[in-house]
Amino acid sequence: MTKWIASLLLLLLLIVAMPLPVASAHEAHRKDMSDADIVEMRQAAETAHDGGVEALAEAAGGSAANNGAMSADIHGEMIAGHSAGTAFSPTDFLGRLHPALVHFPIALFLAAGLAELILFARPESGLEPTVRFLIYTGAAGGVIATLLGWLAGGIRMSDRSETLGLHRWTGTGIALAGVVAAIIIYREKSDRMLIRLLLAGIATALLFQSYWGAEMSLGPNHMNM
Ligand code: HEM
């Protein structure tokens, strides 16, 4: 019975502790920490996480008295770690939506680029309205993602983290380029070559942008290249 309870606690601990490094990474970006400081903080969080799991696993095999004492200590620390950063703030909440929202401009602009490429190869495909729709929605998604990004990364002009700085200004540039593309394609006689150049630029920038974003969320060298 004690083993069952300890195993259940271990499972709960894993669920609760898993998002810790991610949550602290979010705080780190808002607090303008450098890339090196963030790496150090992640390592410390992972060591603490592994230590906690090991201690609870030991407790699962140990005496009932140890079990209670250890799991209470570990949970106390975990809860303190969480609640330290959990006072509700609307701007913090909106910033935390950034990783979910970014999928829209990425997918919509890449699909716009693909549709424009097909249109270039087969002008009779009738994809003009599709490209127009994808650029409008991609531009709207880009502006929203960028506004939320500024809330996620903190509002300032320069960053101690090189990755965040590159990501901030490339993202802002993508949003602006998307709005320009939407204005151009809104016109009756839009400049197709300019649209193609803008879409090629946005698509290329999005690849780098997504890579830098994931470097921040998942940690350095997340692709293990
Ligand atoms: C079109 C614009 C943007 C796109 C497509 C984009 C894309 C991304 C992606 C793919 C991630 C990783 C999400 C994940 O792994 O779950 C990310 C994370 C992040 N982005 Fe952006 N981003 C954009 C604009 C911005 C801007 C302007 C900022 C301003 C500083 C920003 C700040 C952040 C931060 C701080 C993170 C790390 C997550 C966090 O700490 O909450 N992003 N972004």
C-alpha cells in the first residue's frame, strides 16, 4: 500500500516538476537574462529535479516514516518554486500564449509561399484568392504573435540574450513585412514580383525565427546538430 502511494506521488512529482525549467525559462526571458545565465539556471533546475525524483524513489523503497518526511519536503520545495512565480498577471498570461499562437503565422505564411509557387508554375490554377486569404490571415497572426512575443520577452529595446535579441527583431520584421504584403495584395493591381519577394523573405526569416524560438523554449542545441 505504501509503495502504491509512493509511486503515485512519484508520478505526480514528475508531472508537476516537468514544466519547471520551461516556466523558469519564460521568467528568464522576461527578466533579460543572458544566454549563459539561462543555461546555468536550466542546469540547476534539472539537477534539482533529478535529485527530487531520486529522493522520492528512494523514499518509495524506504520506511513509512521516511516516506512521509521526504515527500513532504520535496513537495514543499516544488510548490514554493511554483507559487513564487504564479501570482496572476494579465500581461504574463498573454505572454505565455505566445508559443501557442506562433503556429498560425508560421503555417499560414509558409502555405501562402507554397500557393504562390504553384501559381507561378501554373497561372491557370486559380490560386490568387487563396494566396490573398493566406496573406491576410498570416499578417494578422504575425501581428498578434509579435505583440504576445513582446509580452513574453519583456518590453525593451536591447537584450542581454543574443538569441532573444535576434528573435525579437526578426519577429517584429516578419510582422511588418506581413502587413506590407497584405496592403500590397489588397490593391486591385498588385505588384506580383514584390509579393513573391516578400513571401520568399518572410518564409526564410520564419525558419530562423522558429529555430531561435525553440532554442529559448527547449534549450540550446535543441536539434542536437
Ligand atoms: C512572427 C513572429 C514570431 C514568431 C513566428 C515566433 C515564433 C516563436 C517560436 C516558434 C517559439 C518557440 C515556441 C515553442 O517552442 O513552444 C517562440 C518562443 C519565444 N518567443 Fe517568439 N516568435 C515571434 C515573435 C516574437 C517576438 C517579437 C518576441 C519578443 C521578444 C518573441 C519572444 C519569444 C520568447 C521570449 C519565446 C520563448 C518562450 C517564452 O519564454 O515564453 N517572439 N517564438
